Amino acid sequence: MSDFVLAVDLGGTNMRMAAVDRDGRLLSHTKESTPRGMKPEELVELAGGMGDECRKSLGSDLTLAGVGFAVPAPAAKDFDGVLTKLPNLPTLTGMNLKSALEPVFNVPITVENDATAAAIGEDWLGATRDVGNSICVTLGTGIGGGIILNNEPLRGPDGTGGEIGHICVEPDGHPCGCGSNGCVEQYASATAIVRLAGEAGMAIKNSHEVFEAFKQNDERAIQVFKTAGRYLGIMLGGLVNAIDPDGIVVCGGVTAAWEAFAPHTVAEIAYRAYEAPAGRAKLVPGELGDDAGILGAARSALTASS
């Protein structure tokens, strides 16, 4: 008899769940909209229903070994299950995810920060699977990150290991939602790209439109992506010096504009970092797409159940 885990990617807009076997194969999957103002009891009900849906198509010879969650919140190595600092899901703050869901599934519940889960997924089956030390950057509405050292995710005692989006690149720069100023999230995220484009006089609604303008050789869009790529490289150059990684993988929606920003990021890393590590730590796009976090959560659940 073989076993599998259920892996969940909990986001502010959608919640995705998949049944995953020990080889990383997605056996079934489902997605539901995350209710606005979702209460803890609603999350429990939603997770239970989605779990039933994922399992109904599986054979009786498969046994559920665990459930892994990727959440937009800190999760320490010795995580006690209590969710904190959820700007996109504030009504879940204080919920003990483990104690609420273990009676529903009757298996251990594992929780990872969503960006750390993406790093674990890419390290397991994606772009950095052949290296032991890597940095994962998630570029979307904000900037998240995960760091793998000696094949182990860096979580830290407070669960904030890998929070690279809040590394400062401009000491007196644009205010950040974290309470600081000049974080790289304010210069290289999708939200930042839209702001920079507006400051350049572009009438756009989202970062996709900025990329479309880039493809039409709009000089303002070209400069916006050059700026974003450069700031991302400033941050990553410092991390390359500090961590000496074997690879850097970039995930998230902004990677659709890879050609617009990546050359500037690579150039800045080469300028800022020592020559040997900068040459070795190649910057590459993720290979797992939206499944990186799901597979990372699955990997953590499988490891915990071994």
C-alpha cells in the first residue's frame, strides 16, 4: 500500500489543493475562491470539502500520510500552528491551523511560509533541484523569498528566514507596508512596477501592460524594468556575497517579463558580488510555475511523515 499527502496553497484570492505522491506526481487537484473575510471555521470547512474532492478520484490502495499548507505568514521550524502577520487574510490571525485541522484529517498538519514552500518545491523538482544551496525569489504583488542551505530550508526561530523582500535598497526610499522605507519590494514587485510606470507618466493599470509597452519599445517601460531589475540585483548581489549560493531561481507572475528585467539583474549581481560566486550562482526562472508552493508544501508533509 502506498501513501500520498494533500498539499494546500492558501492565498488571499484562491485556495488550491492537490493530492501528491512521494515522487511529486499530482494525482488530483482542486481550487476554490478564498471567501472575503474568511473565518477560521470557514477555512476548516473549505479544507475538509476540498480534501474529500481530491481523494474521491484516488484508489483505495492509497493512504493519506499528512497535509501540508503553504501560507502567506511566518512559519518557524518548530511552528506551533498559530497564524500571525497575514496582511491578505487578517481574519485568520490567531488561528491555530494545526489543532483546527488535525481532527478533520486525522494526520499530521505541516505548515510552511508560501515563499519558503516555493523554494522547497523548486529545490525538490524544479530549477534548483541539482544544487544544495539556493535563493528563491517570488516576484508578484510583493516580493517573497526562500533560502535553501545544505538542502534544508532556512526558517529561523521566528519563521522570518528568507524574508528578502524587505531588504533595504534605498535607506530613505518609498514607504513599505512593513513599516520601513526603501525595501526592494517597493522597487521590483509588480506593484512597484506599476508605481514606477505611473511616475514615468505612463497610463497603465497593471504590470502586464507595462511589459506590453516594453515589447513595443516604449522608452519609459524599458527604463521602468531597468530600474526594477537593477534594484533586484542590488539585493541579490548582497545575498550572493553573504550566502555564496549555487543558484538563484525567480518565481511568480513578474517572471513573464523575464527578458525585460533579468539582464539588468544579472549585470548588477556581477557588479555587486564577488566574481566567483556571482559567476556560479546563475539566475534562472522557476520551472514549476504555480505548482511550486503546492509541491513544496507536499515535500514538507512527506518529510514529516517519513
